[in-house]
Amino acid sequence: MLSDIPWAGPIGVIRIGRISGQFIVNPTMDELSLSDLNLVYACTRDKTLMIDVQAREISEKDLEAGLRLAHPEAVKYIEPQIKLAAKAGKHKKEYKLSMMPDRTLEKVGKLAEAPIEAVFTDPTYGKFERGEALENIMQDVKKVLEEECDEESLRLLPKAVDTVRKKVVRRRIIAEGFRLDGRRLDEVRPLYCEAGNLPMLHGSSLFNRGDTQVLCTVTLGAPGDAQRLESIVGPPTKRFMLHYSFPPFCINEVGKRGGLNRREVGHGTLAEKALLAVLPPEDDFPYTVRINSEVMASDGSTSMATVCGGSMALMDAGIPLREHVAGVSVGLVSEVDQSTGSIKDYRILTDILGLEDHLGDMDFKIAGTQRGITAIQLDIKPAGIPLDIICESLEPARKGRIQILDHMEREISVPRTQDDRNSPRLATLKYSNDALRRLLGPLGALKRKIEDETGARISVSDGTLTIVAKNQSVMEKVLEKVDFILGREIEIGGIYKGRVSSIKEYGAFVEFNGGQQGLLHISELSHEPVSRVSDVVSIGQQLSLICIGQDVRGNIKLSLKATLPRPRSETNNVVEESVSSTKEAPSIWASAGDLSSNGQQNQSSISEAVGINASTSSPPILIRSAAECDEEEKSAALVQNSKATTRPVCASETDHKPITFHQDSSVLAKPGLLQTINDKMSKSFPQKEGDKTEVRSPVTAKTLKIGTKVTAKVYQIRTGGLVLDLGGGIRGMYRFETNGKNDFEVDDELRVVCVSFSSKGIPVMSLEDDE
């Protein structure tokens, strides 16, 4: 306004935001971070010049309200410029327009208009065929002018032919409502979508709309791969990037590829803004994401094709987008009254061709989801378009967008499950700074060693360890090494890998979980009897073990046989119940056991020590014959009053063999089995009077036997059950039942009955109601 350059200004520009449904004029940076709309609007007094929008799925109705608010607010900035120019502005220079002579335009029109119209009315022409036909027409006109030696017309021939083409196209669209390729004004070109067409990449897609084709690929990276920004305002890094490339071959040309031009930067930024609205939050998806869009063929709206292809490629990469984003370009062809400069008639075109963009008045790019708009960019050729026409264009764009979204969702509607072979993995773990220093090692040597051995990348920040691996198998290797160095919380039933550090007569000590020591007792080496520990394990051997217990002093009990399949036994009929681990890891199941004597199939189990958490409703028992018990006692040189858990139940005078209950903490009874056995025994072997007695005086070790009922107090509450005070200094245990009562408190009095004894002689009690 202050210079002497002639122009048709001034213009006003405004930014509109929206917070909680309320529009804000010229929001601050802090307000803009909370806004779901970022609208930049430029205009003259009565016409729109430019619109740029980034939004979080705003509806067309709300956007129209924002545009109609923005126009009068922007006009307020025009009058001050006029006043300033009046006081300090320079006088504008005089200029003369270089107009095409009417004689040349008329002459070229007579020669070229009919053949040009014939080309434009034939919908069978493709982009390149149409371009070749128009080039041949211009060459024919050029030959005629050369024969006539019309130098002036030859000099202006390209511009004159272009003017004739524009006149023919615009007249046919306004008068007949038909377009170059024979489509209706609101019709979208034929669509073709393909997701996952390059399976070796993290994500890929191919999107075709007419003769426009775009190939999009997605690469996932670590948080440290984010682009670093050197900006005074805004975030220092950028985790989502979209790069748009428009090579010469896409328009059938040969040329040298240099750096990015402003067109490629602008188109890529528009598509990036459109997709940013549906990306998951960084806390839920911390990966760095890069989309590369390669335009393979161009016939208009390549930026909107990039939005469509990018959305499908993101879902193909397994990124949890809220929903698909698609874009479509809307054009305008208008007829202007030359005397007043106002628009007499106009037509709005959906999904414009490249030639319709060149010969038309507007390229209105609108991207969004089913629910609303996420990005807009408006390019115009005349000196402004009325706002009413702009708002009217929103509805055709919405209908075209919905049609494209439906086609995309038929190809891929939900994020794909990440493939173990190709998809990278990212893990974020929390450790103390001391633990992280141990992982780094001197000058980071230990961290670099892990990265070299596995190919993963490890980054450390304050209390946070981030691991990025190219697939799941690499991630498991890294986590195994980190667990071995730093350790993790010990959990009963958890599976750990360790190394045998020393061997004793009674077992082996294993170093695992970041330097912790655990005892692998000789009884936990194998399901078969083991005479020497060194026959099974050796110093330095790596083992996968299950933690079966941890006492109050922190001593850890490990088991190797719990990870091994249980062999079939021909002498012992074992009834077991499966117990699954509560740890968030693959459940470890033992092999199926033998069939019991009554024909029931045994289930798999994991050995449990007495007092650790168990989820069974009945105490552990093992049924053996008397002959087997006698043989075992002889071989072990046991006496009757030793700590062995063999206890005769009855000695009937019938011909039946006496049955002995032998308690074994590694075997878990099937729920309700004890009651079934007792019922059958009561029928086969009449009980002697006093077999089930109620002890009212203080219970002693001599008076307590199976079937004895006592009143006990809750001494201690544990995860899997209760420690009971039976009186007389005797402690018993009660295990919680599945779907049973477990809301006990210390010192509660319970009526319990002794149902068995553990391998250590500890009474196993059951509630009297559940007997």
C-alpha cells in the first residue's frame, strides 16, 4: 500500500480459533494449542482470496459459521491501511496492459475452435491422448499461419490457442453441464485402492483416482528419530512427517531432480495437517512416523490423493488411527459480466482434472473424515470469489469425500495386526537411575555391546529406558539381556532365565534376574529321582526356571521340573488340577497325567510349595496303596513317628486293602475330589466311632487327626489362603476356594475340620460348611 507498485489491494487477514465451541479472533499461541480450529482467512472488501484450515474434524456447518465470522473481522484491517497509504504512500505507477489483438484471437479461433471442441467432447481421450491431440491442432494452425506469413499471430499462437481452449471448455460446462471426460459436475472419477502392496515395508498403499496415482509408504522409528526443529516458537521436535514428491516422470517428462520446490512443500504440509488430526496421542503411540508420497501419475488433486493413500498406509502399518481421512478437490467455472465484473453464472465441479484446474477459476482442496473436516487449502485465479460460493462448495466436497471414504474402508477399515517379521517394536520401561547406570556401563560400553549384538537401539532418559527393535524376536533378546543385568520384580510362578553359579549336595544355586541368587533344590530338578545334582546341571549352564516360593527372608525357591512335561506313571494314579500363573506371560502347562483308578483323566499342574498362593479349592493329596507306602518306608528307612506324611485312614477288617493318604505339595487335588473319595470310603469302609471327633479342649499334636473339628482363629492372611491358630501352639492352613469366601480378618473365629496334612506335617483345614 505504501509503495508505488500498482495493485488491487488492500486485503485483510484474520486467524480464527475455537475453544469449547466458542470462536476466538486472533487467538494466542496458548489458546491455539487448545483450539480445535486454526483458520487463516484473507479477503478484499467483498470477496475471498485465500483460506487455510487445520481442524480436528469440524463440521461443514461450524466451518461456514467460522468463515462468515472471519470475513467482517478481516475487513476491519482494510480501512487503516487505506488511511496509512493516504498519509505516507507513494503515487502508483502508470502501466499499460499487453492485450492480444482481436484480429489474432479471431483468426486462431476460426482455425482451432472446431477441432478443439471435438477433442473436448470425446470422453474416450485420456490425459496424454488429449494433450497429444491438442498439440497436433496447434501444429496444424501453425502451418496455416506460416503459409500466410502472419508473424504476429505466430508469436502469440500458444496464448491464443490456450484462450480458445478455455472458452470452449467453460462454455460447455456452463451451458451443457458436461465436463472434459464426460462426467457429471458432482461425479468422482473411478477409484482403485490397494493397501499392503509392498509387504516388506512397515506400511504401504496405492491410490488411484482416474489418471492420478500415488504410492505411499510408512516408516516407523524410535522417539529419538523425530525431526529436530530450530524454531523460536512451537515444539522442538516433530514426530510425524509427510514428504511429498512430484517427479518429472509423473507428467510424462524427463528432467533432473533437484531440491524440493515450494509446490512440493506446500502439498506435503497440507496432507500432513489433514492426517495429523486422527493420529493417536504420543503417550499411546510413541513411535516416530514418516510417510513418503510418490506421485506416479498426475492428472489433478495429487495432494488429496496423498491424503487418501497416506491414511491407508498408516492403517496398513498397524497405527491405530481413529478413522480414515480422504480428500477431494472442488473447482469452479464462472461467467463474468464484463461491464460490472460480477459473476452472472457459475458451476461447481467435484474432483477436478488437471486441465479443469488450469482452465477453471478455483482449486478448493478439502480433506476430512466421516465426521468432519481436518484440512483446507484454497487456490483461486480471479481477484476474489464471493464467500457464498465458497460456502456452497462445502457440501459437494462432503459428498465426494464420503464416497471416497466408503471405497477406502472396503479395502482396509481397521489397523492391521503388526507382523512379527516386519513391524518394529518399542518398549518403554521404568527403572531407577542407579539401575540405568548399571545398564550403561563404563562410558556406555555395556549399552553399545547390547546394541551391537542385537541390532536394537536403546535410549536412556531420567528414569526411563526406551528400546526399539526391528521385530518381536529382537525385542525379546534385548529384554532378556536387560532383565539379566537389571532384574525385575520376583513373582511366584514367573519364568526366569538364569545361570548355575554353584552346586551343592542338596541342590544348585542359580544366578538370575540381575544378580539375584535362588536355590534349585535337588527335588525340583526332575520328575524322576535324582541321586546327584551334577548329573542334571553343571556350573555355567543356562536354565529356564519357575519361581515356586519366596520366604520372609527373601530366599528364592526355583523349580526346573515345573517347566518340564510330566512323564506318564504306570504305578501311581495321580489326580491333579491345573493351576495357571497370574503373571502376564505365556502360561506354562505341564503335560496331561495318568488316568485315575476310577477312570477319570488327570489334568496338568505346576508344583507349588506349601504356603504359596494357590487357586484350588481342595487340599493337595496323593492316593497310594498300603503296599506302596510300606515299600517307600522301607527304602527310606522311615519310622512310624517320623516327619513323613503317610497316614493310614482306616484299617477295616474286610478283604479290602487299606488305603493310605500321602500328602504331596507338588500335586493339587481336583475341586470336590476329596469329598467324593470320602463318600466312597464311607460306603466301602465303615468308620469307627470317633473317627470324626470334635475336640473342645485345647488341641494337641496327638489329638489332631483327619476329621477333627476345632474352632480356630485367623492368625495371618496370605494371598492364597489363611494361617490358622488351632490352639496349643499349633498352626494350620486353609486355602481359598474358587468363587468362595475370602473376605476374612485377623482374629476371626472359624469352625474348621482337618482334612489332610502337608508334606511337612502342617494340618490342612477346611471350613466346616464345606466339609
